[in-house]
Amino acid sequence: MTTVTTLGFPRIGAKRELKAALESYWRGDTTADDLQRTARDLRHCHWQLQRDAGADVVPCNDFALYDHMLDTAFLFDAIPDAYRTLADADPLAGYFALARGVQRDGTDLRALEMTKWFDTNYHYLVPELHAGQDFRLRGDKPVAEFLEARAAGHAARPVLLGPVSFLLLAKTVDGSDRVALLDRLLPVYADLLSKLHDAGADWVQIDEPCLVLDLDDAARDAYLRAYAALAKGTRPSLLLATYFGRLGDNLPLACALPVDGLHVDLVRGKEQLDEVLKQLPKGRVLSAGLVDGRNIWRTNLDNALILAKYAQGHVGKNALWLSPSCSLLHVPVDLAGEKALPVDLKSWLAFARQKIEELRLLADALQDPRAADAGLALARDRIESRRQSARVHRPEVAARLASPEAGDIDRDSPYPQRRIAQAALLGLPAYPTTTIGSFPQTREVREARARNKAGKLSDADYETFLREETERCVRFQEAIGIDVLVHGEFERNDMVEYFGEQLAGFAFTKNGWVQSYGSRCVKPPVIYGDVSRSAPMTVRWSQYAQSLTDRPMKGMLTGPVTVLQWSFVRDDQTRAQTCRQIALALRDEVLDLEAAGIRVIQIDEPTLREGLPLRRVDWQAYLDWAVECFRISAAGVADDTQVHTHMCYSEFNDIIDAVAAMDADVISIETSRSRMELLDAFVKFRYPNDIGPGVYDIHSPRIPTGSEMIDLLEKARAVLAPEQIWVNPDCGLKTRGWPEVREALTRMVAAAHALRAGLVRAA
Ligand code: GLN
Ligand code: ZN
């Protein structure tokens, strides 16, 4: 019998129950027991849900109160010394101190660094290791959760993050080689495996997603040593799970490891099935990841069935498992909660529960083709209805994409000429000052929006409120002497949602929550159809703000790559194609802003870097279309209209060519946290256009001193020409409070003035 299983399930709960429980525990409103009870209820509910949907075996220990990477570090006692006393006295307090930091009763511990989990929008905490690190088992979470699942009557398979991926994803604080810690770590894994074996686990899933990355020889060698060692002891059978892409050149390695089963991603790595079947040693279980664990579309089951049958022909009935491509952590729980979506659109979607139902149907079809006929026919109808839908495919969008305009990616003149035209129009001083767009989204602003949405504040009153906020923001910027103003973005909920809500081709779910980190969730828009813009989206607010002042007002847009990156994207055409459609819609907005008298326009692309594919060989193709899309949206304006872009990260070195190729007149970037380290990229590469290296770290409530900002600008002057430099914070100010912002920006303007007046000599 073919087994249906999953690699992991969302932990947060269909209605974000875990978020509510965590936050009330952190506030001190509920106890640790309350929190643990909610956590246990969620685990039970999710196991049962998976069973009901058709899973034969459910994963366990995939649950985490905050993050599975942190759980792994905690489990192996990889706890930095500073947190140890707390963790020993109160494990839960120690755990959350690592996750969130603590600042109370004389304890001052920062949170661990957080970073993206591969190319998903989930973020994990980066364990901090050091040379000579000791590991030991702390607690028995995997065993306890296995026993808990079994006691509830489930066939459960514990999930562990594998030792090599754990080390590769961690960092050492002393610069030592993290992979060198493998030999110290392996005995603890072996001990854990034997404990799971004794507890009665037949199988353990060991996740090694790093096997889909480019690996060096040391990492490959670590894999061989690790699994040779783990194969020896008393242990359950091991399922080595790889996901988020094809194994590629690591396939021989994955097949050489002495494990009992291999999971492969057959959504992103569809083409690898043949090769996998060729290389997989006889007798191994193949877990076929046939259903997309990263996106919310129904699977083409006819196609999946062909692959499943093909695989079954090679490995046999009993050695084939059917599974989503990766953990279901990256999709919402259950589509059933969505009552407001159009019926046809809803019929095209599958959340976690529906994905398991699809797998069940596939397994049934393998067993008895006739029994699954009706289900497969329904699935076929849905695919067909989506393929033919006029809601999805709009000829006018296709026509526009094929028009010469879509190929117009060049401004009229090269930058040096534009620079002269813009200087004439804008007449800005040296070291011009600006901000990144948003001003504090205070409680009043959020409440007014919520009340308006709930019908408790009339549209007219809400409008008046927003106008007043905007005006106050403009007056403030004038008063402190900012050169290029912004309107403050008070009318926006979120930088993608605000645009998605106004564009055709986007839909919004009610409960389509996905964990971003800890208790933080996002509800990505669903791009289901051809994207177009029917009316201006931002012009009214920019125009109003410009009417209040003689200084240049900067129009503020979210760029095409970022809109794409933070949405569930359609899977029936390439990401590049969808991105081009968004770019063309934004191009219209840019031109409308220009026509309305907005002559400085910022197109934010904070996610350009995070869109990078996992494998280096795929980078250039991505960067080519991403840059092209930005240029489509920007290239329509006249030479003297100044285009800005903004990015908030500090690793630039490896994509600096692409950033320059965007050809924005001005770019603002995050630098203050890294003390301008980012500018290393500019030592070798002469960035041709203007650049505003952020001098005020908006992620911290700390107000920088004027001399700190001058100091950072001095560093910038060491590698950039003075006439290239803008003075601005490092990102939007929406999470900050007015008192800090007032003070920090006043100091920032003073710093720019000091440089301008030559009071500070160039380094
Ligand atoms: N313009 C946006 C803001 O200021 C940019 C946000 C971002 O970079 N993430 O909020
Ligand atoms: Zn930013």
C-alpha cells in the first residue's frame, strides 16, 4: 500500500491560536501551563486533521513554540553562555530569551539573529556556536511528542533537522569552522535516535534541505561522515528529506548516504525523478513530493499520477510514499474557512488540508483506479476551469506584454545627462536629505483604519483624519529642513496589500495566514490572474501632499519584484511573466504621478536580494528579469523626473552589478547597522548614480547622535564621491514613535548641513 504522509504542518493554527497564546503569555496574562495547553491542543488538532484528510502517517516534533531551528539548538544544548543561567532556572524563559531577547530586572540579553529559511518567507533564529562547543541532550521533546502522538492513536514519525544542515545554517561567533563541530554533535544525534527507537518509533525523518544547495567538498564530506556514523547505532529507519529544489549535483551524494528512504521535491525538481530512480539504491523508500508545499494551487493530479505510477513501477507499491514537496509550514491550514472568495477561484486553491486530500486521492488511484475516478474528474474540471477562465486570462494584458512598450527598458538619456536635467529642475543642495517613505504608524493611525474598515468611522471622517496626519507630517519635514519630502504613507496598511487591493488579478483571503517568525504571521495576497491597473492608486495622496509644499514631494511605490515576492504567485506561467505584468501596471502609475506634477518617484525593491534562487547557476537569469521589470516600471518618465529605489539589507557585494543595472537615479540602502560595511562593495565597483547610505538605524529605538551620523557619512565619503551622497535613514519610520523620529531626523538634517558647510573635512 502506498503511504500518504507529510513532512510537517503549520504550527500557528488556522486562526493563529498559537500567536494569541504566545502573546498573552509574553504579556503575563496567562501562565506557562496555559501556553503549553494551547500548544498541545494544536498538535492534537493538527494530527487529527491530517488523519481525517487522508494521511496514513503524521509527522511529530515538527511543532515548535517559536522556531524549529531554535528547538534544535536548545535540544542539543547549543545555548550561548549568557543565556545559560536563565535557561537552567527556567527553560521556557531561556528559550524565549534566545528568541526575543530580554530586558528586565537587570537582565539584558539580545535576541539571536534571525534570517530567512532558504528562499521562503519564514525566518529562523541562527544558533550561535563556538570552537570546542559541547553538545548534549537537553530535555526530550522529540521523544515526548512522539509518545504524545502515539498515545492519541496516530502513526507518527518524528522529524529532526539533520546534523549537517543544522551546522551549515548555524554560525560560529569566533569565526571557527562550524562543520568542524560535527564529530562532537554526532554522538548526541545517535543517542537521540536510539531513544526514539526505544520509544517505539519505526521511522525518523531527518531533514537535510542543504542538500539542494551548492555544497563545497567539506560539506559533502560532512554528509558522508555524518550518515555513516548515524547508520551504525540502534536506531529507527531513516528518511532523509530534501526539499526546496532539485538535488542536482548532490544527487549521487544523497543516494550514497546509508539511510532507508529519500524524500525528493518533485515540484521544483520535477525533472529529477528519472535520475533519482536510476540512482536510488534498491530497497530504499522513495518519498515523492508531488504536491506543492510552497504555494496554494490545486495540483494537476493527472500529471502527478503519471509520475507516481512511474515511480511505483521502479520502487514498488510498498516503498512509495506520497507527500507534499516540503513541510506544509509555508501554506495556510484549511481553505474551508474562506467564505468570501469567488467560487471558481476557491475551487482552484488548496491549503494544507486540501493538499493532503489530493495525496490521498493519488494514493487511492494507484490502488484502485476506478475508485478514484470521480475525484480525478473533479480535479480535472477545476484545472480546466482555471485554464479557460476569463478571470485569469485577459487578452488585453497579454497584448500589452507583447507590445513594444514592454520592451522599453531604457530612460531617454544616460544617467549623466539626466543628472543635469534633474539638478536644473529640483535645485537640490549637496548632501540632500530625504526619508524612505513611511512616518510613524501610531496607534491612532491604525485604530482609525480599523474603525473605518469596521464601518465605525465614516469614509469622509477617515479621509479628513488622513489629510490632517499627512499635513502634519509635511509641515514637520519642512520645519526641520528636509529637502525631498514624503507624504508619510498613513493611508497604507502594508506595502504590498495596498497595491494588490487596487490591482486586477489579486485576491485576499480571510485566514490565509502563514508564519513569518515566532508569533508573526503574514497573509500573502493571491495573484491568480493577469495583472492590470484600472485607475491611479497613489496619485491622489501624492498630489495632495505636493499641494501643501513648494519642496519636491516624493511619490512612493512598491516595486514589481517586491509585490511578487510577498505574494502567492500563479503557477501557470513563469514568475518573470507575472512580474512583467505588475511592472507594466506600475509603469502606468509612475507616468500618472509624473503627469500630476510629482517629479521624484521612489520604487521600493526591498526584496530584490531575497528573491535570489538557491543555486548560483540560476542567479543571473533571475537578476536579468528582475532588473528588467524594475526598468519597465521606471523607464517611461522624462529625464528630469528623478527615480529613486530603496533596498533594506546590507549584503550587496555579490549583486552590485544588478543593482547598478537598475539604473535608478538615486538608491537608498541599509548601512547603519553594519557600520557602512556594505560600502565595501563600492571600493572595487564605482557605483555610477546617486546613493543614500542609511545613517539612522530605524530598527532600534535608540536615537543616534549627530556625530555618529557624521561619522557614518565620513565613511561613505571615503568610497563615494561627495556629490553622489544623499542623507537618509536606513528604512521607513513606520515602526518608530514620533518623539524619537523628531529628534533623530533633526540631528540627521544638522549632520547634512555640517557636511554641506564644509564644517567636516572629507576623509
Ligand atoms: N517606503 C516604505 C516605507 O517607508 C519602504 C519599506 C521597506 O523598505 N520595507 O515604509
Ligand atoms: Zn527598507
